[in-house]
Amino acid sequence: MLLSCLVALGASGADAQAPAKTDAADEAGFVSMFNGKDFSGWHFGGNSYALPTEQQKVWAVGDGVIKQVFSAAKPQLLSQWDYEDFELRLEWRVMAGEKDYNSGVFIRCTRDNEKANQINLKKGGEGELVNPKVKGSKAIPELLKPSKEWNEWCVRAVGDKISLTCNGKPAWDVTGYKSLSGCIGLQAEYFPFEFRNLRIKDLGYEALNNPAAWATKGWSLSGDALVAGGATEPLVSKASDYKDYRLRLEWRAAKDGNKGALYLRGPKAAAAAVALGAGGGDGPLGQKAPKNPDNPVGQWNYLDATVQAGKAKIWLNGVVLAENVALEQASGAFSLSTGLEYRNIRVKRLDAK
């Protein structure tokens, strides 16, 4: 289980602006959780998915890293996405001296109990699972580098099995982890920590972030986003036999008024369309959503569409837009229309082929 975490965990020095070197093949399927510039993809604690609207006193971004300043013990920094099975890679270092420090990394934590499901970063207890404790995890201070040097962690979670690798060495491998889904988080605890190179892979999903992964021609990559450019045809999946599946992606309207759609059974199945952009989140699949949860223009939106047993559930930015909606077609392709930008697209079949 630890093998994938042990491959190509590149060495890192003390320069915050120099990312660790990693093998390109080993990084396949991973997506960045931090763009090095701001808190896109994160929110500051609380039982919500609200995007940051102002600079926090506790957290800051500078020199390509997330910086935790020690003026307060909250809020915690939580991911917009929830995750089930995943592999998480990140680097951290403490900027205080060797005497005392405290922080933590949350895995599959709940938003109403942010400090649950924590891998400790407390002095002397680094690496141990706490809240709740799981038999077999342990503190690993002997595997750490000195204060102010970067440590690389790899956390792999599959079902109730969790493993930790520290600086390329196995730390522990446990079974019996009860939380099977939740967000990723970083803990604020009065001490100056820094984090960088946060990236994650949703295990069991096929990544569709390259134009070559689609049947449609003419789309291209702009940074990490798929854009239509001059293409007039929607993105259509290569396979046309999707029956039960889960599709996760991020979409963004570059300009006010831009809009698009997700087609769950192909671009011609209008009855199975989810409107996106320009306030389109207020009426997917013919249902009235409780509110329009679209993020502001220029911000990324987080969409999770599940089709199972002939019914669809649509989740957007923490709001369930529609569920238990019957689909007429038994199977088909899925498609994304022009008009918006898309990234971090991944799909998992839920039906056995």
C-alpha cells in the first residue's frame, strides 16, 4: 500500500520558492490543491463552503507557500472538496525553534467538527493520528528534518485503511479508520507553519484533464483549464456507454454572462442537462434548487454529479441542486458545452462493465 507514496518523493531545500522535484510519471492523475497565489479552493472553517472574501489574520499566502501566522488558534483552513479514497502529498515546515510547536493535517474531517480526524503536527507527536486515535499509528519525530527544513508527507486513504509516508520512508499503516469521507484541512494552533506543493489524486477515478481524453477536437489547455477557444462543438466523452457513474469537475465563467451546461446522457439529451453559469444553477434537470450557489465570475465552482440506478444527484458548491431525478436514457456519453472553462475533471464508473 505504501509503494506509490515511496516513489519519487523529491528532496527539498530551505528555499520556499523552489518546489520539490518530482517524477512526472509518478505525478500523473494528481491535481494541485494550492495555486501558490491565493486561497482558491479553500475556505476558512465553519460549517459552510463559503469562499474567502477577505484576508485572514491567521493565514496568508506569500513566496508560493501557505503561511500560518501565530496570532490565533482559528479558523482552520479546509478544502472546498470532500474526498473518499485519495492520495495526498504535501510539504510542511515549522518556522519556530525546536522547543515547542503545534499544528495538524486533517483528513476526511467534517465541517462542523473541524479538528476531528487529525494527523498531528505537535512537537514530539508529529505523525500520530489523533481525534480519534487508531491503533497502529505512532509519532514519527525520528523521520523529520530539522526545524525550518521541508518535510514531505504522503497520506494514502482507501476505505478504512490509512498509511503515512514521511520523507520517503514508511511511517505507519493502519486499519479501522471510521471516517470514510470528508475534507482536507490545515490546523491553526498559534505557531508559524508553512505548507506548499499540496496535491491530491482521487483514487478510482479516470482523469480527463487533457483534450486528448475527449472525443471532441479543437479544445485546448489554458494553464490547467480546458477551453473551447475557436471550437464550436461541446466536449463529449469518448465512451458512450456510461450508465452509473460519478463525475467531479470545476467550472468557471471567465466573463459576466458566460454560461454552459453539463449533459449527463450526451449533448442531444436536453432533458438530462444541468445549466451552469449566469445563475444557471437555479434550475437543473427541471427542478428548482433551494438557491443559486454559483460563485462570483472568475471564481471556480465545484460540481459533483452522480448518476445511479437511472437517477441523478447534482451537488454544487456545497448545495444539493437536485436529487433522485429520473433519467429517460439508460446510458450514454456525458458532455460539457462551450462557454465555460473546466478543470480537474475526473470520472468513476459505478456500474460493472
